[in-house]
Amino acid sequence: MLRRILTALVAGSLVVGLLWVGKVGFLAVWGVAGLLLLGEWHRGEALPRPAQVASFLLIPTLWLTGLIPHGGKILSLLAGVTLALYLFTLNPEKDFGLSYRLAWGGVFLGLGWGSVAWLFAEEYRWERVLAFLSLVWVADSAAYFGGRFLGRRYILPRVSPKKTWEGFLIGTASTALWGHWAVPWVGGWEGIPPAGVGALTAVVAFLGDAWQSAWKRSLHLKDSGELLPGHGGIWDRVDALLWVGPLWYVWS
């Protein structure tokens, strides 16, 4: 646990410091993260690189050019609910075929990475980025420690055996409290209470984490990589961001 905490402190401090550099610094860091994500996906799947790059770029390209309608809130809500319910019946070792993983990886990585980039590329404010990141960090950390010390009832034993209802509820409640303060600070999200934004962010962050766990379990991988001591790879750290990014891009 000590390595995990130290890595989080060092990496978090580095990211916060780079936010002060401005939009160029942010996009540079996120661009490098995208390349690392592609590398970890390639090592896990061992697929031809051109197929992965094409899959990575297809969904964000369609989205950006308007062929997938912007502002599709009802569509995104239905997709989120469907994927959430599917987790309870999913058997990763049987249900993740090769073609399915290729399509899923393109959506997960491409749309997630692209949404975070577009979210802040046009209107960059470091405090907005920090609020976005902090909500995900609070959700992840509170759920992890809540589940570690108080967890008893497992949510998705076939997908991610360590996730518990106690950890999920603690993470959601903690992020709702943090959102009550952080969301008004950066504005946006008219019509949704700030605590509700925090709670919704926590739920979607959980789904991102769970679906990445399903991908790893389908390939019998413990971590996506070894870049971050105590955490695994870069994908293990940004899996929640890749789901929260589209949420914020569409709904805020």
C-alpha cells in the first residue's frame, strides 16, 4: 500500500503542476497518455497495430465530425444503463471475443481519450481540469479504502472480485460531498445539483474501472502494464477518466 500511496502523491503532484503550464502542457501530457494507452492495449491484445490505431481513431472521428450527434444525452444515458446492467451477467472469460474486444477497446480508449481532450481543448481553465480530476480521484480513493477496510458484500465477483457495495457507496457519497463544493467553483451543469454531479461522476467512474477489469480478466492480466509501482499501467489509473470524460463532454 505504501508504494501505491507514494506513486499517487508523486504522479498527482506532477499532474497538478503541469496544469499550471496551460493548455499546451495539458494536451501534451494527455497526448502521451494516449500513446501509452495504445501501447498497453497492443501488448494485451497482440493485435496488428494498424487495426488498433484505426479502431482508436474511428469513434472519436465520427463523433467530432458530427456523424454521431453531439448532445445525445438520452442515447448516452441508455448506453450507460445498459452497460451497467450487463456487468451483472457478464462472464469476461467467455463473453469477450476478439472482435468484440477490438470494437470495445476502440470505443473505450478512443471515445474516452478524445472526450477528455475535447472537453478542455476549446475552453481550458486549470481549475476546471483540476475539479474534473479531483472528483475522479476522490471517487477512486474513497471506494478503494472504504472497500478495503469495510467491504463485506461483493458487487461483481466474476468481473472484479474485490469491489464491494460498501466501497461503492462510500465512494459515491464522498464524491457527492466533494462535488457539492467543487462543481459550483468551476460552473456548468445547470439543472443538476452539484452533489448530484459528484454522485453521477462516481457511478460512471466505477463503471469505467469495472469494464477495464473485465477486459483484463478476459486476457488473464493482473494489470495493464508496469509503469506505475503499486498501481500497474497507465490504463489502470485513467480507466475511470475514460468513462467520466464522455459524461462531462455530453452533459456539462
